[in-house]
Amino acid sequence: MSDQREFWNARFEREGYFYGVTPNLYLKSHLDTLTPSQNLLFLGEGEGRNAVYAAKLGHNVTALDASDIGLAKASMLAHQHNTSISLIHTDLEQWKPDCAYDAIMCSFLHLQEPLRSEVFAKALDHLHSGGIFAGEFFSLEQLPRTTGGPKDENLLYTAEALEAILQNLQCTVIELVELDVQLQEGSGHNGLASVVRLAVTKK
């Protein structure tokens, strides 16, 4: 956990919000359809932009991240918007959910196998029946681009690889698509990017 914590702390200790303060547009599209007062979890939530948006909509929100600096900024952002979120400071290898959620979401969660499959399975295991798991991830096609994302192909995604993971899980695929989108998320994600979008519901 220390390596991940140090990497993300170094990124988040900079002044301002590296990925901005507005939610990822794909996650926003799902959040805007939820009925009020859902129990939501955001994985790898960093500085809190998605979690705070969800809390402003009236949901009970938990943000998980390996970076204590990121979570401190998330808490501060929530305070600035007169709302609150719960925080879990851990990396995903050590994550041990103790309750079930109505929705679990993430944006640009950089995981390699086998951790990726383990986290997806754990997320589905801790959703209520009918709950949604949604995420936007950088695709392998993003590798040569300079608009965001890791430069390690093991941390990038393809629709085919995600489909293979989902075949082993009790879920119904709502959307699984690879496409180019324009990102405007702070200084960290800016410009044309190749992403994979995923949304499933638990059976």
C-alpha cells in the first residue's frame, strides 16, 4: 500500500484539484438517474469530485482511496459544498467491504490483473440485487496519447478483457463500449481520449 499511497499523495499534494472538481460525465449520467438516498461507494475516488456530486444529490456516499491527502481534499471539497461523505483509507488489495451498496462506481481506476478481476468480483458481491456497478477506464488505445492515463499497458483496459471478467460474475451488462471522448477534467485529463465505459446491474 505504501507505494500506491506515495504515488497518489505526490500527485494530490499539489495546489488545487488535479482532476478538477466536477464529476466524470459518464458517472454523472448514471448518478442523475438514481432515486434519492441511495448508499453509494466510489472506488479510487482520489480528491472526491464524483463522491461530492453524489452527496449533493442526497445520497449516502463513501469514498475509498489509498491516498490520505486525496481523501483530505475530498472531505474539504464536501465541506465547501455544505455536504459530507464517509471516507475509507485503504488500497484495493486490502479492501474488505463490511456492507452492501446500491451502487459502486469508479472513474479511471488503474488496476492490473489479477487485482482487477478480484476488485470487480468483490464489488459485485457487495451490491444489493439490482444495484449498479459503473466505471469509465482508459483503453489500451490511450497508450500513445498525452491526454491522461498510465503509460503501462497492464493498467489499461479493453472491452474484450472486461467482457471476459464479467462472464464469471452474476450481472447483466447494460453497457460495454470502447470509444473516443473529449475529457475536460482538470489538468490531469484534458483532450481527446480513448476509454472503455462499463455499466452492469447485479442479478
